[in-house]
Amino acid sequence: MNPLKIIKYGKYFNESKFAAFLGRYGKKLAFVQRAVTLFLCMRDKDTPKYVKAVIAGALGYLVLPIDIVPDTIPVLGWIDDVAVLGLAFKVANRYIKTRHQEEAKKYFPFGGSN
């Protein structure tokens, strides 16, 4: 998947939707810690705009209730979300700082293996 295709989902992202997603799924999904790490990287002033756009797109895709594989399908419904987050993580990897990972782990200590 091309990172540029993810950017279009950025229009679905906002902090209140992300907070609602975390409240609803935070303790149920192992990849939430990685999503929070990406969110913290996106808010960092040192992260380039292109990387922020890819992260916003990935997080927008995550909070979007309708996607390629519906999230209501147990296990399979989250595969596309994990793939999109993985791609964003790959793009953002060099800009993710230890403090982003530590802060995400503080809020969501389970899952993620950053």
C-alpha cells in the first residue's frame, strides 16, 4: 500500500474521535499502544509535515467506522487497521522518539511492543 493513499483518511481524524476510540477499545486491542505512539509522534514539532499527514491518515482510518473489512467482524475486522498502522509506523519510524514510546506505554502498558 502506498503511504500517499493513506493521507486521504486524515480528514476523518480528530482528537475527540481518537479519544473516543481509545475509551471504547483501549483495553481490548493490543495495537492501541502503537496508535498512541504514532499520535504522540504526530504532535511532535520535530516530525515533518509529510509524516504527520501519513499518521493522521492512518489514525483517521482507524477511527473511521466503515473501512475495507468491517471492524464488527471478530479478528478479521481489525486486520486492515493494523496494516494501515503498520505502514504509518514504517514511514514514521525514524521520527518516533523514546519519549513517545514511554508515554504511550504509561497510558497503555499492554500490547504494542514498541
